[in-house]
Amino acid sequence: MFANKTPWVVLLVLWMIGSTWWHVCKIKQLCADDSQPSSEVVPVDPSLETTPPGADGYTIADGNSFRLDLPGNFSFAKSGSDANMNTLRGSLEPLLTYLKTNPNRTLEISGYYSPTESNTTTFANLGLTRAEGMKQYLIQQGIPAASLTTKGIERNLPFIAEGDSLKGGLDFAFGEIETSSSPEPLTAATTTTPAPLTMTAPTTETELAASEKFKSVFEPIDLYFLLGEANYIRTPETKKFFDEAVQYLRDHKDKKLILTGHTDNSGPDDVNMNLSRERANAVKNKLRKSGINSDQITVKAKGESEPKADNGTISGRKANRRVSVVVE
């Protein structure tokens, strides 16, 4: 009789085991083998505005006066400074035309950067670098530098898997040039500094360097640099200057060679000041090898404060990117 009950006992035990497993593993999810995969949650700084991926497309607008709808957007490589404008899938020509036909309008360019990116440029942050790059592009297309300003903004930017790049990175805001209704008349006291030269003809750095003539070590001569180069452009005239300066400074230990760095007005004042100092120091390092005592070389930085030419033209800005040399 006991043998007839054995199958029922086995079924009862199996049912109890199954019920217990279901309750523990499925309902309370306490079984290690059935644990669900977890994804790591990266905390986001709530103080930073987050730019959502959003729809593909970008609009540049100046109220009801101008609107440019682009099917794509700018893109940057992660920690990169150069904008990829091919991803706009459209042209910025309407923007250029609008700015040229409305010279009273200004444009503020905002560059965004993520706290997870690294900045290896000379600018304060990667966002400012990106904005300055777009500013230089617009200047090259004929937009006056005086109507363009830049700033860098930190954001939690969305990165896409393709090329580890970010979509967006730039923004634009229009403004208006302020004009004074009653400008103060100029007097003799306010015109002691010569007005910057107006340079309309296209000029290269090599041509600017060739135009410098040596007269005396006591009269300044300007040194020019090719874009991206740390060495100044050497000419027969600069050689005459330094040959005589080296000999004079050897004989007159109380005299000094003054190197004054200058920049154009592209970029923030503090960045330009540092750049002008770095440019003058680069010349100093080269001159020390020629035999001039380091104590007899003084470096000064003027940034954009003493332009030689009008910054409103490309040639004028090239003329302002220089190092002036004189013996005092």
C-alpha cells in the first residue's frame, strides 16, 4: 500500500521545491544566477546645462530679420578645436551676406566644451578655442573683426559613437553696434599716438618682413612670423640689425635690447597679452645663441594695445602680429 503512495509523495516534494524556488528566485529575485545585468550610472553635475542630442538640424536667426535653417549641425572631435562644417549639409553663405549687408549688426560666438574633454590649446578653455576658430573663419570671409566677439561655455555635451565626436559645439547671438550720439571732439592732447595704417592691398608676412629697413639699432625694426611658426622671417636687413646690435651690446654692458611682442585684436585681451609675451620670448631664446647676454635682453608684452595697422583688414592684422626690436 505504501508503494502505491510513493509517486504522490515524490510529486508533493517536487511541488514544494518548485514553489520555494519560484518564491525566492522569481518573486524576491534573491538567486545569484538570475540577477539582472546592471548599467553604471555616471553622475551629471546639475549646475551645468545639458545639451540634449535632439533632432538633426540647426537654425541661426536674428529675430524676424534673418533666419538660416540648416539640415545638419557643426561637429567636433572629442577634445578637438576645429569645426567640421561638412556636417551642416548646407552653406553659411546667407549668414555672411546678411552680416556684410548689415554692418551695424554684431555676432557673439559661443563655444561649448565638456568637463570630460582636455584642452591643450593656449586659450583658457576648449569652448573659447572653438569659438575663436569660427571667428577666424568669418574674418577670412570678409566679416570685420570688430563686429565679432567670442566666449566659452562649459556644458555636459552629448557625444556620439561615430568617431567619438560631439554634435553642435557652437552657438550664435546677434547684437547691434552702439554708436555715440555726441562724440567728444578730438584735441591735440588726444592725438599724440599715430593712427594705425590702413592696409587694403593683400600682403603676406614675407612681404611685410622684406619691407623693414635697417637704419640704426636705436630705431625699431619689426620681426614677422609665418602662421604657426615660432621663428621670425630672416632678411638681409634683420641680419644687419642684429650683427650691429650684438657688437654694440658687447661694448656697452649698460645697454639693453628691448623685444616688444604685439598681436592683432582677435581673441580676448588676456590671451593676446600672453601670446605677445610668448612671441617675444621665442625671439629672445634665439638671440641668446648669438652671443647677447641674457641680462641685456628685456621682454615686453603689449598684446593688441598698440596696433601698427588697422585690424579691420586681413593685411592689417598680419602687420600687427610682430615683435619690435630696438636698443635702449
